Amino acid sequence: MSPVRQLPRPRTLRARLTFGLVVLLAVSCAAVGLAAVVELNGFLTQRLDEQLAQVGTRFPESLEHKGVLPDDHDGDEHGDTRRLATGTFGARLLNGRVTHQGLIRSGDPSADLDVDLTTADRARLASVPADGRPHTVDLSALGDYRVVASAGRDRDVLISGLPLEPVEATVHRLELVAGIVFGLALVVTGVAGALWVRWSLRPLSRVADTATRVSELPLASGVVALPARAPETDPRGEVGRVAGAFNRMLGHVEDALTKRHASEERLRSFAADASHELRTPVASVRGHAELALLHPGPVPAEVTRALERIAAESSRMGEMVDDLLLLARLDAGRPLERGPVDLTRLVLDAVTDARAAGPGHRWTLDLPEEPVTVPGDTHRLHQVLANLLANARLHTPTGTKVTVTLETETAGEAARTAADGDRTSEGGEVPGAGTETETGTGAGTARLSVHDDGPGVPEELRPGVFERFTRAEHRRRPDASGGGAGLGLSIVAAVVEAHGGRVVLDSRPGATTFTVLLPLGEVSSG
């Protein structure tokens, strides 16, 4: 991973805007400071070069009369050196060697002219071209100097120089002042910018808060009351436009949810009314068919067969009508009976009935030593067990082993199992039935599992296995014929949810498990 990606990045829009503002200001300050420093350094250096031009070669010409060449009388020993600035440097070179050098320290060139130059300093002076242009050299004994080398009249080279220390001191002072001023400006701008951005984005924060509250609402079913709309600001601004569009979207969503709830209520009312009205004619058809079969006279075999099918199908239709009526009542939120239910006894009775209905299957039990009691509706919980066992019997081939397990878990164990179940469940959780930690109470959870080693539920059917009219007998058991209407598992899900629990499916080839989780809670005989 590159170092750039490892740097912390601002996550919120407010932090990004503030960070961008500070970065832009920092770049601007750096550009202004750099331009000021470069310009001032160039200006002062130019002024120094002008002073150096005024100095000329007067000072280095005066040095040779104190040197070792007494026979050099070319008339240049009369130069005026009284007006030279302190720090002026002069040197005379002959044949690439420094023969004389001097430095004005007090304004009087005759007072103190000697200066010690190292071999490296002499080499640097010898390398300065005699072109009459200013050059910068670093003299270890004196520091940085601006020097000009010119050819003398007796084949020597005369070098005059002025110190760069005043220029450098001025430039460094400007750098220090600019750094302090720009640093304070960045701090003040960062704080003020953060406050300004926060104030400017307050309407957007209110929109985000409203969206968060909406996202936490259960919108799957039932009456939904949306929170108050986000406050709208100037519609000409981006934030005002976002708030207005968001509020209009909430209005559309609220209208859609209201219409959906009304449609659901009408559908539930229709299903309940239709189921209730159909019970009488279906029972009448079944009764007439059974009465006709009891006729003592001779009846053709075809008529007898037809009457038997009418009686069987009317019985099946009556069960379907009862199931639809039960689902309609559960959807309407009608409370179930609530009393102590002995799950152990229900499991024993349900497995006994399943063994009689499916003798070709192998039925096994795994029950705790102590009876397990939960609060609920005995008849409906028995229906849950019967539907799960019938599902295992009808949708698996003969010889399949079906194991029914009943156990209890404490609240802590249920919470740990919930995390494992959420990671391993393959399509099999009841919509809206809550989480497993919500299922368990302080008293713990009852876990009822129906496991078979059949071919498993097809993967494409697992997400909707608990939905109504889902049929898969032709997938799990090729030799199956007829079958139910696909309401058995939907009734299981609805009844378990009405008891405050949930049902989970974990299925793969050779191992299918339906797990019912019910809160133990407080039971009373009512």
C-alpha cells in the first residue's frame, strides 16, 4: 500500500470543505511568501551589485603598494579608498595566484587590511572569471560575498567584493515574519472556516437527520408514520433544492405506504371474508358427496370414483380455506390463546402421528430429560410441528431419516447461537420475525429442530420458502403426487412470529434443518 493511501482522509463533507479551504490558503500563502522572498532577494542583490559597481577596482588597486612588488609603479597607487563601506573585500591575482588581499573592517582601509584566506578560498577567487560581472563566492573566512573580477593594467586580475550577509539577514527576517503571519492566518482561517462551513451546512445536516430517522422505520408492513419533513431553505441554493426534493420524495413515499397499507387491509379483509364464506359451501359439498357414497342401491364404479374424488378434494379445499382464514387472522394481529404449553408432549404426539402417516421414513427423537414448557397456543404450536413433519415426510424419498430435537438455551447461549446462525443460515429466516437475541428473554429460548437427510431445498427456493403458495415437492421428491397448496411453511412462520419467535432454514444436499426458536418467558395457567 502506498504511503499516500495510508494518510488519514477527512470523511465528512464539512471536514473536506474545511480541509480544502485550509489547503488552498496554505498554497496561496506559500506562493505569496515565495514570490516576496525571491523578489526581495533579487532586489537587494541588484542594489548590492550597483554598490559593487560604484566601488570598482579602487580598493584592490591600493593593495599592491603594500605587497612584495616594489618596482610596480603604474600610477594606480593613488586611488581614493576613504569612502569604501565596511566589509569591502579586495584581492589582486597574478598568474592565477592571490598576491594581495584585504578587508575594510572599520571604514579606514589603512587600519586593518589583512585577512586570512584558506587554500580553498584562494582557489575559489582564482576561478572567478574576469568578465566584469558580479558573481557569488563562499569564503570560509568571511562568508558569502558578491565579487567582480576585472583585468588590471599590468596583466593582473583585480577582485572587489561586498558581503551578502545584510541581504541574507533581511531575506531570512522576511521568511520568519511571513511564516509566523501565514501560520497564524492558517489557524484563524481554519477555525473560522470550520465554523462557517458548519453553519452553512446546517440545513443539510437536518436533511441527513431526517433521512436517518426514516431509515430506522419498519416499512415492510403496517401503518407507517414518517417523521416531520426536513426544514427547507432558499430553493435557489443547492442545499435548499436537496431539502425540497427530499421532502417531496418523503411525501410520495408516505402516499405509497398509505395506499399499500389500505390495499393490504382490503386484501386481508377479502381473504378472511372469502375464507369464512367458503367454509359452508365446501362443507356442504363434502357432506353431499359422503351422503351419496352411503346410498344403499347399486352405483356405477365411475360414479363412485367421482364421488370419492369430490369428497377428497372438498376435504382438501376445506383445509386450505381453514389455513387461509388462519393466516388472515394472524395478519390482522388477532391474539392467540396464551397458556402453558408442554412442548415435549407436543413433540411426542406429533412424531407418533407422523410415524403412522409415513411408515417408510425413519423417525428419531432427541428430547431433554426435563419437560420444556413455553407460553402459547397449544393447538397452533401443534400445527407448527405437524406442518414441519409433514413437510419432511412429503418432500423426501422413502427411507429418509428425520430427527426431531428439542432443547433449551440460556439468554447468553442464544445470543452466541444467533451470531453463528446469521453467518450460516442459507435463505431461511422468517421476514420480520426479529433476531434471535430478541427472541430470547431472560428465561432463555426453546429450540425445536426438524432435521432430515433428504435431497435438500433447491437453492433458488430458499429465500421464499416461507412465503405463501411456495411448492417444491416435485424438486425434493420426484415420486410425489398431489400435495398441499404451499401454505404449510407460511403458517409455521406466521404462528411462530405470533409467539414472539422465529424459524430458520439451513439446507444443503443431504442435510436440511428447520429450527423453531420460541421464548420460554413466564407461563401461567390463566
